[in-house]
Amino acid sequence: PGLKPESALHVEVGAEEKGANWSARLAVFQSRLRDAVQSISLAPTACSVSPCTELENLGKQRNRGSELTGNYSPIETLHLTGEVDLVQIDYLDNPAQKPIGTPENKYRLMGDWNFLPMLFARADWQHESARYSTNTGTRVAGSFNLVNAFLRFEPSRHFGTEIGVRNATNELYAYEEGFFEPGRTWIAQVDFRL
């Protein structure tokens, strides 16, 4: 009941450059929060079912980071994209606190290829670094890599079929330690759009 609302000031500076078959964008940002709210681990005796947590104000928080995105089309039917996201979270009034659920870095590569008039192939690779699942750092969801691939047949703008695989390498991964996401998943779909 005593939880205060957090307030934030966000600053971002960016630049973008475009060429005939490429583009690049860089953004640098910083956020300053007052009365930052985060889930805090409590002693197991504080509640009836462990783990015990509650939301608390942690004082001043600073988030700093950068985002870089690049696009390149070596030929008209092939589009490649790369992304890098870096972030650092500091609790200025409580330096021992760990940020929950936020990886320090993420990388992504994507490719879209329209290799025949009605056939499209898409693939992407994504890496995320480890992230804390508790503010004390006792539970950590490890880093992971994901690979997805799809093949789409689209004879008209109204109708299409697609087959593909998510998490093609069957990576065991979690966004929160102990709560694992699905393994390799095959998909097949038919869609009709008006």
C-alpha cells in the first residue's frame, strides 16, 4: 500500500544514413527513474508459497544503452537485416540490486528472399545474454540462441500457405530461470485475406 509511482525522464539521440541498397540507424539513449519499482525477494517465511516477492521502490535508477540496425539488399529480391541492442541498468541508491528480466545484449540477423515470383524464404537468428530472475542474482536465466526458418507460397495477395520451424536447434532456453520455453516447433498454415 505504500508503493509510490515511479517517474522517468527519457533522452534519445539517433542518426540514420541511407544508400542505394542499404540503410543504417544508430540510437543512444538514457533513462533516469525516480522511485523505480522492482520485484524484491523476501525470506521464504514471509509468505505461504515460496518464492516470496513484493514490489518495492528502489530509489534512483539509470538505464543506458544503444541500438544499431542495418539493412542491406545485395539484389532486389534479397533483404538482410542485422540488429544489436545493448543496455545497462544501474540502481544508484541500491548498487547491489540486480535488474530483473533484462539481458545486457541482444543480437539478431534476419534474411528475406523472394527467390521465385510466388515463393518466399525467411530465416532469422537471435542471441540474448543471460538475465537475472531475482534482484539478489541467485536465479539466472542463461544466455541462448534461437534459429527460425519459414517457406511461404503466395500465389495471390489474398491466399498463402507457409511451413516452417521455430527454435530449429531445439535450444533449451528461458526468459525466467526455471520456466522453459517450447523446444523445436514445426508449423504449417494456410491463410486467406480479403
